[in-house]
Amino acid sequence: MVTGTGLCQSGTSILGCYGGTGEEPDDQTRDSVRINKQIEDELNKEKKKMRNRIKILLLGCGEAGKSTFIKQMRIIHSGKEEGGWTVEEREQYRREILMNVIQCIQILLEEMTGSLDTSLNNTAARLKELKPDQEKDQAKLWEYRDNIVAIWEEPAIQETFNRRNEFNLPDCCRYFLTNISRISGPTFLPESKDILQIRVMTTGVIEYSFDMDGKECIMIDVGGQRTERKKWIHCFEDVLLVMFLAAASEYDQVLEEDHTENRMEESLNLFRTILSYHWFKNSAIALFLNKKDLLKEKISTSQLEKYFPKFEEFKGYKTQDYDSAMSFIKHMFHQQKKDVEASRDYQDSNSDGYTRSWFVHETMATDTDNIKKVFGDVKKTIMDIILRPFAM
């Protein structure tokens, strides 16, 4: 007959079950106790680790500048002026730079409607045949460098470059072609300023961890192209801050994967979708309107109202004006937030009435000083969020 004193109570350790019986636990029981203690210790360690971990999710459409932002985090937190890149990393980045160069030249030659000086036709034909990801073809850029400079300066190519919003041309085109004599050199190893210009599509999920005031900060970058977004789902839990990057300069461009879809429209739609996810109802939202330098450059020749007619109804409307355009772009994103939070679905899922924090920054992801300043503001925001419960 089993008495009540021999039963384990909830919350009692295995060894505690034998406290009042006078029986010595056998070897199997001792093993169970040891394993149980190991599990409890591991769980406690993990809980402590989670309390000291900050999870930031970096989201946005393709080519918004997310991967460049991650590289800036590496430079800023490395403690070294040149980012602490290894020789192997710099050699890989060199290959990616030369791949970008070939891609840019071939796109410009393909989209060109005029004609080159006849002395450049043979080189142009050879450049069209190069395979961007083949190292033996990349090595030929050094041989062709003088003619590449001449091709880049040709009026027909410059005219093509000036209407680059009509097709997909990497933003790094001008930087790399202007520096072709340096970056095509056989012994060239890129510096941070070169690495930040590289444009390679992110596939899958990339995590970057760094220390932030004694806490482990994990920044997660995921592919922004439509085909990559299904891989985001497992990143959504326990996110303190969602950083959404949108290219402010892409109001007159179309998606690489769908030439009927305006890039900024796609970014607005994605932003709205992310804000509506229940995972993020308690996450702070930081909107980074990136590529402000490119917006400033193109707004004087490409009218925002041509692509977004409602700009003309905007209170601060002023055609071909940077400040007015940026204000309207901010307004469009803020309107998405207001619409989501006014919806029945959002209000039903937010029964506690929590108001999530919302921040907007104008950024230039290739400018380390700019990102250092902006991320300083982000760090303050994060600490305010962490300390918020203790201020109530």
C-alpha cells in the first residue's frame, strides 16, 4: 500500500521524493537526479542568456541597403578603422566587386540606344561575352581598363546611365566604373569604402552578433526579394526592435523580379504587412529611409508626383524639392502604420492597448559616420524600451 507521504508533489525535485521514506535512492534514481539538475541548470542559463540578449530584425525589400547596414555594424563594432576584415574576406569581396563591374558594363551596353566610338566596339563586344562570376574573366578587366574608362565616358553610355530608373542597374555602377583602374589591379584588396558599395543579393538569413553595453545584440538580415521572404518566419519571435529599410530614392524604379511593380509601392505594401503581424505588436519599429543621397541627386530631374500623384495634394508639396519629397515619403509610411493600427484585426489582437514605439531616420548606408550617429540613437531607443517596465 502506497501512502500519501511517498508521492512527489509538484515543484519537488526527484531526490526530494525520498526525503521522508528513510530509503536510500538507487543508482538509477541518482542518475535521474543528476540529469534533472543538469537540465534545470541549462534552462536557467538559457533564461539568463535570453534576458541579456537583444534581438533586432532587419527587414525591407531587395536592394534597400540591409546588407550594407550589417557591414557598417561590423565596421563600427570591430574597434578597427578598416572593419577588421580578414585577407580571405577581402579577397572574396574583391571577386564580388569585379563581378559587379562586369554586370554594370553589360547592363549599360545592353540598354544603350546610341552608338560608341568605333574604336571601342571590339572591346565592348569582348566585355559582353564575359561571365561575371568567372575569375578568369574578371582578370581581363585589368587588360581592358583603359577602354572601360573610355566606354564609361562615352556620351551614349552616360545618356543610358542617366535613365537608369528605366531598368535595373546596381547603385554601385558609377563608383566602381569611375575607380576601374584601381579596383581591377591584380594586387588590389578592397578597403571598407569599397566593400560598402558591393551589391550582392542576400539569400537566406544572416546573423551578426555584437556587444552592446554588456548585452548580446543579434542583428538578423534576411533576403528582401519576394522569393526570400518565406524564410523570415522563424525569425519573428522575441524581437525587441524591427528595423525596416526602404530606399527613398526608388520611387521611379520597378522591381527586378516584377517590372510592373513600382519599388516604393512594394516597400509600402511590405511595411504594412509587417506592421500587421501579431509577432510585432509589442516590438518597436524603426523606419530607415535609406539612400537619401541618391534621392537628393535625382529629385531635381525626376518628379515624384509623376509616380505618386497624391504628392501634389500633400500640404508641404513642392516639386523637385528634397525636403518636400522626403516629408511626403515619411507621410506615406506613417499612413500605413495608422491604417494598420486602426484596423479591427489589429485592435482585437492588441486588447491591452499597448502603444509600440515608432522612429524614423534618414540614412545613407554607405556613409559610416551617418550610420554611427543613427545607430547611437537606436541604442538609446533600445535602452529606453528595456527600462520602460521599471518606469511604470
